[in-house]
Amino acid sequence: MRAGRETGFRSHRAGVSVVTIQEVAKAAGVSSMTVSNVINDHPNVRRETRARVLEAMTRLGYRVNVAARNLRKGRTGTIGLAIPEVDSAYYGQLAAAIIAAAERRDLRVSIEQTGASPESELDALSLSRNRLYDGLILSAAGLGQADAERLRVDHPVVILGDRIFGGPVDHVAMPNLDASRAATRHLLSRGCRRIAIMCGAVEEIDTSRLRLAGYRLALEDAGVPVDPALVQQVGRLGMREGARRAREMAESGLAFDGVFCVTDALAMGVLRGLADVGIRVPDQVKVIGFDNVASSEFLVPSLSSIDPDHDGMAARAVDLLIQRIEQPEPSTRHAEFVGSFSVVIRESTDG
Amino acid sequence: MRAGRETGFRSHRAGVSVVTIQEVAKAAGVSSMTVSNVINDHPNVRRETRARVLEAMTRLGYRVNVAARNLRKGRTGTIGLAIPEVDSAYYGQLAAAIIAAAERRDLRVSIEQTGASPESELDALSLSRNRLYDGLILSAAGLGQADAERLRVDHPVVILGDRIFGGPVDHVAMPNLDASRAATRHLLSRGCRRIAIMCGAVEEIDTSRLRLAGYRLALEDAGVPVDPALVQQVGRLGMREGARRAREMAESGLAFDGVFCVTDALAMGVLRGLADVGIRVPDQVKVIGFDNVASSEFLVPSLSSIDPDHDGMAARAVDLLIQRIEQPEPSTRHAEFVGSFSVVIRESTDG
DNA sequence: TTGTAAGCGTTATCAC
DNA sequence: GTGATAACGCTTACAA
């Protein structure tokens, strides 16, 4: 294991030597502390000394060992972001917003994919508690209200999403109810009276349940009866499911003149499914989605949608996490923040 | 800094105690080594001892300190994946494929966004060399052939992409030339004779240049002259640029009956742009993309595309990286792997 | 302005 | 099967 300590070299792997701060110090004729001070831009180093150290660092090819630094500092400068999938437009955009917000606060972000399983989400939590990250932003899709207590950890965590409210953690949520109500109201304002909603299962408190509630409120506001046949629940909130269900709805003879989809992915599928069966959007049926993913603007017809304030939510989540990291006051009450939204009107409802 | 060592508690942050292996050891009446052996599932621990240790661990709420372990082991069990953007369908799918491949090899993946800037890409490289990751898969978009030498590092790196060939690193590339030739040939086979290509600037060796070369070859194969007016270079390979340029092409009076777009994002934009000016796809113009992103199947019309073997490329990249990690033979020749592809025919070329 | 000493929490080594 | 010891490479605290 030891290989020529005297020579000033140690190796982890055959043939590859690792330069330490000590070796730089020896080469520059200073102590290791001075090297450390140079690395960390501490003021109390003479220009000349600094130059000598820097020269030695370059010459030897020195690289900090982040693991050692993290161990010593008890901080990593990195936060974890756990999302269900990296290959979805929505979570991609969310991740980009979080990265941007964290960067402004000099934090790195490490993205972790959970596949929406409760186990993986708890794993991510563990890793964070294991001091791999200074804190974790968890976009919960697998864990539910019943698991709220498991989030009672002595480590900074912010929950993003709609499955856990009032838990023992800070929480940033979407404006589900109001936004869905507005989306449905928009369809009503365009003359729709038989408005379907396409959502996921609503056993738990989650995105689908909240958005369904908004839909119902809007219909009640307008005095339009809620027809259970128009509540279409699908297994996954993806394009394939949206397309298939839209075709089924049309072929079953169900009468509808509008569809509110709880995600843009579903809505993209619906546009496709309606095209398959020759239903014209927006002439015969109007469609609105939720999330305003980047591609919605470029679909044919372009897709009306709810634009949630990704950037605002991301900034808030990062802020909350940083607060917890810097001042972990276990007794502090936990924040619940709900983002804002706007209705983006495009061709799919503009007929 | 020290807070009641006697009580068995130490704290990094006010009010938050951190349980160490030592404390578990004391509580279980064993040495810290035995605890370590239990944690790491070493065989040489008596069942009874193991039980006692596990009980103490649970009782005290022990969590490994990953930083300490990484420092001691010289390994992190994590590889870095540096991609230009996390909010693009293509890179999202690529990341998902890499994560899946790495998971099969018991490696975690940390995703890093570079924004396609050379500096960020070199940053990612540094972090990896700083032993934050065991190795790095770098999807280069900012660095070019001229920077190849900067990749000569004593640390495992695999380059993914088309901007650096024959560099001092392992390299996994797309089948650009053949696939573009096949895409163009497909348009020819559907009767197109005035085929435009939409690509990025081609100053350097990169995706656009290689795909343009494939396009030219296919035309030459078929004896169709290459009209420079049909080579449309745009600034970014995104939807917005595709849409704008398609409109401009149509409005300028340029005659074309097919468009080969070097990314599906461009192609989505083109479909939109052509719709804006009332050109019917595929009747008047046929369109084919490249990448076969998930949404292409659901567009109206659905988009023909080149399906690169993401999974195969991802698996290969991870394999190569693992080889380098496990047996860092600096002298080994560097591998160049080119993936396979298939042409996926959909409505946009099927008229 | 610079150096000394100690220790962050873990695991490899080797002795028992 | 278990334990004592010594690092891993770095930075905080304090002394010079």
C-alpha cells in the first residue's frame, strides 16, 4: 500500500501518483498550511510566496482532493436533486431551473433519478443524510402523505411537489387548484360545455387529485354539471396513454368538446389521438395542458397550457434549502410555498 | 468545536449530533473495526456480534459518512456525466440510458450541466480529477478537436460525441455519416429531388459537418446535384430556429420537396414552420429528423427519424469507463466506438 | 505572514 | 473472530 513515501509519492493505482498538499509544500519550501491558504485564496499570503506555491502546484500537477476537503469541512458545496425521471420535458426543465438557481448561490447540483419509487426517494434522502450532499431537494412522486413522518430527518430537505403537505419539512408546491380552475374556466370561456379531464389515479393527495378538484370547482362556478364519464383516469401521465385514451373516448361515442389534461405530455398524446380519429382541434374539441413544456409552443396545433413559474419555484426551493443548511433550527416552523402561474393561450383552444 | 466527547456526541451544527462508528462501537461493546466490518458485510463477524452492532446502529441512528469513506477508499462509487443541457429531450434520454447502464454496474451517476461551454466542460473534467467522481463521461459540445490535448489527463474519461476524434481518450460516437446518408437516401426513395438539409455551422468537425457529409454522399450516390442553396445553417439546433428558418425558406421562394434536419428538435420546428406557411407534410414536403426523441412518434404528422442506439452507446461508454477505472493502463490504445442506428419511418415522409 | 498540531470518520493491515 | 493502530488529504485553531 505504501510506495516510496520518501520519494514524496504515494499511489492509489498502479502507475498513477497522487500529489498532495504536503508535496507541494515541500517543493515550494513552505508549510502545508500556506499551500492551503493559497488554494483557498486567503489574504494572508505574501504575493511572492503565493507565486512560488502556484508554480509548484502547476509543476507537480496538484489537484485538491475533494473527499478530504469535504470530510474536514463537513460540507460538500453540493445539493442533491432527486427527480422521478431525467428524460421527461417537465423534470428536465425543472432541473435546469434548480441548477440555475443553485448556481447563483454558488452551489453545485447533483441530479439523481428515482423512478418515482418510494424506495429510491428514501435512498436519495439517505445519501443526503450520509453527507454526500449538504441538502436535498426531493421532487416526491413515490412517497405520499402516509410517508410524511419518514421525512422527519435531522438534515436539510425541501420537498417539491404535491404529494406531501404539512409534513415535517419545507415544501414548495404548484398552484394546482387555482391553475386547474383557470384552465377549465378558459375552456368554458371558449364555449366548451362537455369538458373532459384526463388525469391519473386519485387515491392519494397528489397532482391529479388537486387538479381534478380545480376542474370541478370551475365547472361548479359556471353551473355546468360534472359528468363522471368525463373524468378520464389513466395509468401514467405520458404521451402514449394520452393518445390511446383520446382514441378510446372518441370511439366509445362519448360526447366532449374540450379536454383539460393534467400534463402537457398527456395533452400531446391527446392531440395525436384526436388526429388519429379525425377530430379537429380546436374546431371540434379544444385541448389545454399543464406545465407549458418547451415543445408545446411548436406543436401543430400549438398547445394551450398552464405555465407554472418554474424559475420562481426553483429559486424558492433553493433559498429554503440554503436557510436550513446555514441555520438548522429544528424548531422553526416549516414553510409551505405555492408558486404562481399563468394561462398560455395557443391554437389548441383558440378556435 | 468539541462538544461533550464524553457523552458520545459531537456536533457540526448547533443542536445536531453526528453519530460515528466509534460511538456505535462503544455502545455495542466492540471495536470500531467490527462495526466497519458489519457495515460492509464482511464475513468474519459472528452472527451474534453482528446483531448487537446492528441494534446499536439503529438505536443511535448511525449513518455512514460518505466523505470519510471516499477519502479512505480513494473511490466514490460515482461517475460524473457532463452534458450540455438537462432540459433537452435528446440529452435527457441519453442521461437516462447512461444511468441505467451504470446502475447495472453498481455505479451512481451525477449529472452536471455544462451549457456547452468549453470552460464548463473543463471544469467537469477537473472535478472528476479532483476525485469527486471515479471517472467522467463527457458529452462534448463546447470543446473541439483543437482542445483534444487538454483531455490527456491521468484520470478515467470517456468522450461521447462528435467533436473530438482520435484524442487521447476513449470515445463513443454516433454513426453520423452512415445514418445521415440513410436518412437522405430515404427521402430520395420517396421521390424527393430537392432535398434541403438543416444543420448548424460546420467550421469544426462536429455533428453538423459529419451529417452534412452523409447527406452529400447520399445525393452523389443518387446522381442528384448538391445545391448550396439547400444547405441551411442555423445558429442553434432548436425548435425555434427550425420553425423560423422553414418559414424563411418557404417565403424566399426556394424550391424544396424534402428536409433532412440534423436533430429532431430542428425537425419539430420545421414541421411547425411549414404549417405556418401552409405547406403540407408529407404531401408537398417530406421531413426527417435525427435522434428519434420520445415525442417524435406523437407529433402530427409523426416525425420520421434516425434512431441511434442510445442504450448500446451508453452501455459501451460505461463499460469503457469502468475498464479505465479498474485498470488504468496509461499505455493502452484508446478505443473509438461508433454506435448503430435504424431509420424509423413515420408520417412525415410517408406520403 | 507563516508554521505546528490535531483531528474530521473511515478502513487496511496485521497482530492477537 | 476481533481489536489496536495508522493512515487517507485536508483545514481549524492557535502559536510563533
